[in-house]
Amino acid sequence: MLRFLTAGESHGPGLVAIVEGIPKGLAVMLDDFASELARRRGGYGRGKRMAIEGDQLEILGGIRHGMTLGSPIAVVVRNTEWDKWNEIMSPEPGSAGKEVTRPRPGHADLAGMVKYDTDDARDILERASARETAARTIAGVLANLLLRQADVTVMSHVVSIGAVAYEGPTPEVGDVASIESSPVRCFNADTSDEMVAAIDEANERKDTLGGVFEVIAHNVPIGIGSHIQHDRRLDALLAGSMISIPAIKGVEIGEAFDIARRPGSEAHDEIVRQESAIGRESNRAGGIEGGMSNGEAIRVRAAMKPISTLMQPLRTIDMATGDEAKAVRERSDVCAVPAAAVVGEQMVAITVASEMLRKFGGDTVEEFTAAVASYRSRVSTRLSK
């Protein structure tokens, strides 16, 4: 299996990712991490600080001469603004004298302050920050590189921002370039323009917008995951990984919320003969049935709430005085849905790669891909009878 841990705070010296389970012999370059981290920082509606907060990377272990060793991989993403925060976030004894006592609605601040009995919300908000997803991206890059060796591709696109929604066919692998050319990572150019306009309007109102994005995993072998136990179901694992992304409040597999309003005769994907093989003419289930991949593209949608920190702060209580106050402002993004979609790609890739490693094993990439190819051959024969 593939597993990872992250450590570090938003304004600390850096974030560390430790990834275990990647087989030996996977080609990895520092630029692989850098390019994905750049995608994560992008998207129309992000604040100016995204251009300032570059990612300085250092591989600390697990990779030698551009190849994974089979041992745990450690990568640090350094904070290029650390010199401005080294007093406030210093690990040495003392006090910075700049406590955050006004918790922000929609954030972890209040619950964390009560749980950990602290008067300074910075003890909570630094780790709760979405900046942590930069470390997740390290694990996601490794997972994606491994999946590509097995001919599995993970992509994403933005479905809606605010009230503006894309309605059209599900994009395919060949459409990635078109999606990436959109400032909001939307598949349709006209809808993309409308989304940009909606973000501009929200910015003028000093407000924020959320939205929905979809992650699609193509060519996942049939039978990944299991129906046997609750914690082995692929849909449960995907839902958990997606909702763990900060600001994600809902997850949908396939057309779940739409088919919930339909009769059963219109809700399922009939099994038909397609030329010489068994297949489907629809994919309402989102590529998963009974906790297992069914051979169709896996489709997972996630709903992201509007960013909680506003340019016009919401009401709160100052925990130091008990007085009514305005929430502290920590960031200036208007919309981060396009960036969240990139993080969603990483989480889907990590989950699918982990379950494929569980099924196919392999201490080396060659062993893993050989096992996948052998299984695909057996499945092809089985479905062609």
C-alpha cells in the first residue's frame, strides 16, 4: 500500500512529506514536483501572495540518481517567506506578542482553541491551513507517476463556480490541454469566461466564491477496491480522501445526486455486448459498483465552500475579552476552486495507486506493471467470452 504523512505549518520554515510504498525504479525529477506545485498555486481568483510564495524543494531521501529506491521518500517544501515569520513562528521558547484571539467563522480556529485550550488561534490555523496540501502534492506526484506506468491517467476540471455551471460532455484525456488553457480550468471557453466574470464581481463586492470540481481517473482496471469490508470500499476511500481537503464539504461519485431523484429503471448502467466484449453505454455510477471499480472511468465530484476569510470580515467574538469583534483576515483569495481541483487529482491518484499496489504488489515498478498487464490480459479474455 501507499501511505504518507505531512508535517509543518503554513508560515513555518517548510512543509515535509514522507511517502512510503512507492516501488523501486520509478523515474522522478525535482521538476515533476515543481510543475504540479505551480499548478496548485494557479487559477483565476487567487491572491497576489500566490506569486510571492514560491516553492523551494529539496529531496531528503528515497530517490537516488533520479530513481526511487523503494525506501520512504522525504521531500521538504521550504517557505520562501520564512524570514518574515521566523519570530512569530519560532520553535524557540518565548512569545511573539501577536496572538490571534478572534477566531474566523468557517475555519478550525474556534473548535481548535477550545480543544487545545489555547488563547492564540495561530496554534490551530497554521496547521489547518490549506497550505498543507503542498505537501500532499508531493505524494500525489509520486502516485500519478506510478499510475502512468500502468496506463492510468488522472485529470480534473471545474464544473461550477458560484452560480455559473458547465453543462456538457465529460472531458477525455485528450482534452487536458484545453482545460489547462482556461484560467479557471473549465472545459468550455464560454463558461470559463462567465466564471471569470463571476469571480471579478465577487471581488468587487469584497466577497468570495466556492464551486464544484470533478476528478476523472481513466483506464483503472476493473476490480480495484473490495466489497468485503467497509474500509476497503473504493468509493468510501475516495470520498474520505476528497473530503479531507480543506474547504471541501461534499463528495459525489458519478451522478449520485441526480440519480437519487430518478426511478431505478433510469439510474443504473446496463451491461451490454459491445462488439466482442462486455461493456456499458452509460456511466452514471461513476466507475464504481459495490465498492469496486467496474472498468468505466472513475468520476468523483467535490463541492468546495466559499473561502471563509473575507475582505469584509464576518462577526466573531474576541476570545481574550469576550467582546464582539470582526474576524481576523489571513488571506486574500476570492476563489480557489481551480487549485482545489489540482489537489483533488492528487488525492484520487494517491487512493487509486494505494489500492492498485495492494492488489498487484511489487517491490519494483517492473514487477508492479507486469502484474497489472497480466491481470488486464485475464480480464480482457474474461469479458470477451
